[in-house]
Amino acid sequence: MVLPYYVSPEQIMQDKAEYAKKGIAKGRSIIAMEYSSGILLVADNPSALNKISEIYDNIAFAGAGRYSEFENLRKAGIRHADLKGYLYSREDVTARSLANAYSQSLGTSFSQDVKPLEVEILVVGLGEQDHPNEIYRITFDGSIYDEKGFTVIGGRSEALIIFLKEHYKGASGVTEVLKLSIEALGGATNQAINANGLEVAALDRTRQGRKFKRFIPEEISELIKKSGES
Amino acid sequence: MCAFPLEDQTSSFSEYLSSHYPHLLQVQKSGIPPLQFLKAEPTLSESFERPPLIPRGTTVLALRHGDGAIIAGDRMATEGFQVSARRIEKVYKADEYSAIAIAGAAGPCIELARLFQTELEHYEKLEGAKLSTDGKANKLGQMVKANLAMAVQGLIVIPIFVSYDLKRQEGRIFKYDITGGRYEETEYYATGSGGKDARNTMKKSYKRDMTEDEAVALALEALYDASEEDVATAGPDLIRGIYPTIKMVTRQGIQDVDEQRIKQVYNIIIERRRVA
């Protein structure tokens, strides 16, 4: 009989973390950045499958890593938000509560499942009436980071964060913020990025009701053109 | 323990509720005892003897015109022969291109409207695409059917659904029965206690390809007639400033008809009918 050999918990966790990080590092990046009237989400994503999504009136989601896994998380988030809004009221659905639920789910999955989820997600909440915007970055192990100004998830996120730390000058207009995001994404991949290779969405305070807006390629091109002129 | 159940596949919010939180839906799987006192039309003596009546919404209607459709309702809810509420809202936005108006037991009606709104938004967010007009109409039918057990007890919920169909480029009207039966109307429809009276008015003056203004005027006239013939339907309340509500769906989406505009139309109707 062969005895099952002992592996220390530290080793198991380390291996899992390494596995998850590797999976995430393979993917492309997504940037969330505050602008004067909201938060812009820009993903380097030429495919028709979305990485950015609306969750609720003031809340958006972005996922990097393995598509099937963050897609499941996205759906679970929409269910969480819609259930809460139906049970109580629309204003009781908050980004913080959702980010917490995600953190719980990912944390549990990381410690209990054999294969950790290879995802990194963003939950952004638009602040209204003097409330600041909320940007939560949640990693594969359930760690949650409350970010200010901007953040990046997905592969090469560290390089992008270094670039943005240098160049982000506070919340300006949407065109400037988009331009900066494209520069950052292009710099990281050493490729020129055009409108068709981008997925862009925003939570915009000037909108009525549901604040989420997805930009179609024509609108993205238009914004890029404007940013070139300014 | 997972904070989210991750295994769900349905894109329907009401399906999700019924499989995970069945107590939140008003569907009663087992029969509830007959609620005599909830009868739709108690006799006069019953209404005095049996106090726990529930509020009921009365007349709602919808009407197609050249650019889309409008949907309207009066503002009164009654409990037997008593006025229960003067400012109740019976017309609800369902999504950017559709609206429902509901007649029947007010509580379940409002609940159904809220559930339907959540349903459409939920589907749109999960699937990344809006439901088709027929999809919405069918889903609403299933939700009305889910209320059947309550309906046979007297808690009837009857919606009218209007939607602007972006594919066909026209407004569409759907009516329902308590079993969830879904029927499309091509011109106009009205239901509730004053529904028949409102239908009679619309029948006389309805024209295909009316303008939106004509449609609004006809809808308000129909509600006015219903309020004259049916005691449970309210006309314009000039003293308190309460008027019926109308929403319109067109290619531009859903919009409320301004109260000022409704007021003006009523002023004309009243002047025309005033006995010199």
C-alpha cells in the first residue's frame, strides 16, 4: 500500500496561488479610471464576448482571466443585486455589499476547491451627491482592494499601474481619460490599439436612471478622434 | 458556504425566485381557503358586515396610433363601495420601450408590475440583449398564470401590456385573462370595472393612424365616460388636482404624458359637456 504523502498547507496555497496567477497573467488587461462625471472602463478586448457589464443602476463589473469563470461571477452578481433591489429598494443595492459577497465567494473557492478560480474582478460603484466613487479590485483568493482614481486588472497589470501612476492627473474629461487608457494598453502590448479592439463602457452621473453605458465602436472612434484634436 | 449559488443557468428572475426563494412569490402551491370577503363585487349588506376588503384598481386602457401606442389608467382604488385610494398608480414603465397597466386586486397588481420590471431588466443584463416584444408578452402571460390560484380566490390580476416593437416599427397591445392567456389587440382595449364603458367610447371614435394627440384625447374621453358610468372609476378630480396617468411608447422609447397636457384636454372635454 502506498501512503498518501504529506503536503503542507502553505505549499498547497502557494501552488494554487501560482496556478491562478499564471492563468490571469495570460489574459489581456482592463482599466477602470475616474473621470469628471463618472468612471470609465476600458478593456483590451477585440472579441464579441464582453468583459465589462452592467450590474445595477450605479454598479458595473469587469472580469479578467478565464471567461467561463468570471462570466459565472458576473451572473451571480446580477442575481444578487436584482434580488436585493426587489426585496428592499433600488437605492439599497450597493457596490460595497456586492464586492463583499464576491470576496467571500472567491475566498471560499480558493481555500476549498481543488482548482482555484483564475479570475481577477472589478466592482465599481458610481458615487452620487457628494459620495465618492468606489472601485474595488478583488483577486482570485478573495482579497479585496479599495482603489482610488484608477486601477488595472488582468495580465501586465503591474506595468500598467506603474505607467498610470506616472501619467494619471486626476479625474479629467472622458476623452482625456480614454486617451490615457489607450496609451497605457498600447504601451503594455507594444501594439497600436484601434476602436475595434476595445471594449469601452462607463458609469456616467449625467445619465438618468441606469447609469451604465456601453460605447459602440463608432462612438469609441469618435471619442478617440476628439482626444486627438484636443 | 458560498455567498452566491454559482450553478444557476436561468435568465429569468421569477424562475430564480421560485427555485431559490419561493416564499417571496405570491404563488400559492396549496389552495388557500375561500376568501368570501374578498369577492370582487360583494352585495351591499356583505360590504357592511365584512370589513376586511382589499383595495382594487379599476379602469385601464391602451390604444394604438400611427407612431406607437399609449396606455392609461384612472387613479382610484376601491374597497367595496368605499374609496380606498385616490392617487394610486396603475400604469407602470416596464422597460425603455414598454409599459403595463393593471386592473384588479391592488396589492398583487403592484407586486406583479415590480416583478415584471425586474424580470425584463434582469434578462437584459444577463443576456446582454433585450427580450423581443413577443418574448416580453409571453413572459408576462406566464407570470399572470402563476397567480391563477389566487385569482380563483378572488385576487384577480389583469394586465394590459403595450410595447413599441423596434423590429416591426409599430406599437403593440396585449391583453390577458387570469389563466395567462395572451391575446394581441390591433386597435384598442380597456379592462377593469369601467373597461366596457371605455371600450364603447373608443369604438365610436377610434381611427387607424390617429395622431398621438388624438389618441391621448380619445383615451381621456374614454376614461371620463367610464367614470360617469362606473362608480369605481374616477374622473378628473379638479379640486384635488388628480388626473389619470398616461404613458406613451414610440420609437423614441417610453414617455409620460405631461400632467399639464392632460389637464388641458380635460378642460376642453368639460367645457364641451357643460350644461349651459
